[in-house]
Amino acid sequence: MPLIPLLPIFHRLNREHFASSLVKESKPIVSVKWSDGRLRNTAGFYRHGRKRGGERVCEIVLSSRVLENLPQSAVESTLCHEMIHAWIDLVLKIPESHGPNFHARMKSINASQSQFQVSVRHQFPLPVKPPRWWGICPSCGLRLPYKRLAKGVACKRCCDTLYGGKWHSNCVLIYEPVINET
Ligand SMILES: [Zn+2]
Ligand SMILES: [Zn+2]
């Protein structure tokens, strides 16, 4: 399914919910684009600053991977959420993430229409990432899948049965990378 163009939605939301403040001389003051396929741990983000090379960046990026098979309301809700961040940063010029200004604007947008609802967290199912590590208990041999290394985590079963429920270094998990056979 081809991705829907974001700019028309941006312009409409800007007119309807941001008093056209996110456009100056008919140009958006924040750029809006779809991500490549790699962004998969969030439905979207807003960023403003400099890239590692020093290049300035001010953009809203929506995850094609997360949103491509969801209804348009999911795209609108995500874009609108990120537009609130851009509006707080670029128009109000306040350092705030999901604070009182965010909540107030979200509430008034949600109350003013019923096509989509903005939430503080993007509540869309994320594509499942396979675990990358096995955490292995050196004491009982239990293997648990982990997405990231969690240092110092001990086997609960062994701590409970051998050490009266207290953390003990004898059952701190050791990690082994998961080899994917696919
Ligand atoms: Zn946010
Ligand atoms: Zn154990």
C-alpha cells in the first residue's frame, strides 16, 4: 500500500488546530516526512537541533513501518501529536515535552473533532522485534530471551529457592547472542 502524502494533512491540521502558526509565507516551519523502513520503535517523533555533522534539522518523522497498515486516523493522530511538540517548541518557544501545554492543546483538539484522538503515548502496535540475547542462569541453566542486555539481573527462581529471595551473584545471568536461523 502506498504511503499517503503527509503535507496536505499537515496543512489541514495546521489550519484547524494551530491557527496556521506552523506555516510561514506558505512554507511549513517544520519539515514533515515518512521514515525509511528502519524506524520501528515509535510511530513518530519531532526533532529540532543539529545532526552529528552539524547540519541543522527541524522535522517531524512518521514511521512508515508502524503506520502503513493502520487507518488514516492513526496517521492523523500521530502527526497531530508531533505537531503539538513542534508548536510548543517553535511557536510557544517553551522547553516542554508532555507537560501542561501539551495536555491542554491535546484536550482541546480531541474535544473539537471526532476523526481522530491524540494521546500522550502513541498507542499503536509496534512490529515485534525478536530478542537478541539469551540470559542464562549459571546456577540452574534457565534461558530467558532479552531484547537488550540487562546487567546484574539474577535468576529469580534461584534467588528465591537458594538465597531466601535475595539477589545473589551466583545466579547473575550471563548473556549469549541469539543466532537467528532465518
Ligand atoms: Zn510526544
Ligand atoms: Zn537459576
